[in-house]
Amino acid sequence: MVSARELGTVRQSSLIVGRDGGGSALLFGVSVWVFGDTVTSVPDVDGQTWHNNSFSLTSDLVASDGIGGLTEPTDAAGAPAYLLAPTADEAAFLIAHARDPCAEQPCGARYAAWPGTPVYDSGRGRALIPYSLVWAAPGDFNFHGVGHSFAVWEGPGAAPVRPEVAPGTAHPTLLFGPDEPGFGRRVLQRRPCP
């Protein structure tokens, strides 16, 4: 790197109140931005305004004048869609711990799939999305890692898939458990030297 200059804040949609984390990659001819915890201004189809991840797309690939045109794919209620949707077991957990009082203690507990920066798999025409699965409860920094894995994304017209790689386990989509290194959290794509 020779130099860097600040371009200012990237403008986001009015559907977004706030986001955590963030990374971007060129996938399928567009710039894809991935985020962790996301607060939305519109409730989703389940009435929730808190998602554990989201994403935006833009065809603006020239950052020298700022980045614009970020749009969020939305669900049937018009709320920003998840990038990595909860599995059926995770969705059931969210429902059981929703609201106060809730069906199961602790109220407000959740599983969250926090995505890392995707990498384009040009040999297969798809993207690989590393992610961490965390268990979280209300309160500051009240969370811990459950493990890491990868989702497979065939393109913007389809939802990324979190394949089951460990059937019969508590978290069958995880390649690496809580006591293993987070091998998938950040991925680098090797490019041949010119």
C-alpha cells in the first residue's frame, strides 16, 4: 500500500438502524457486504427487529468517490433478510427464548451466525462464507463461541446453505468446535503472481 485516505461514512438504507462487524468481497459481479448483529427499522416476518447477520449488495465498484447504492435483499415483510438464516434448531431455540417471560430460561438467549468475509470459489462458480456460531444472552459481552464453519453460496438468486457436516451432533453444520482454532473465521484467496 502506498497511501490511504478517508472517504467518509458509507450510506446505508433506512431499513438499517445499526450493524456490527463488516467485510466485503467481489462476488457474482457485485460488491457484497456482510455484517454481524443487525438492528432493523422494520420487523421481519417473525416480528423481530434484531438479526444476528445481514448483507448488502452494490454494483458501485469504484471506491475513490465513496461507495453508494447499497441495497438489502428483503423478506416478505420488507425487512432486511438474513445472509445466513438460522437452522431449524436455532430458529426453535430463538422462539423458545423470545420475550420475557419466555418458554425457556434465560429469556433473550440466542444462537448467532456471524459471517466473515466471503471468498469467491472461481473453480465452482460459488462463494464460501466463513462464519462463527456463538451463544449469546442479554447483557454486555455475554456470549461465547460454539464453533466455526463455512456456508456455500451459489449466487444472489439463492440463499447460502450451511451444509450438515457432522450429523447427529448438537450443531451439525460446524466443522470446528469451541475448543478448536477458528480456522474458518478469516479466509485468504491465493492468487497466482503475475
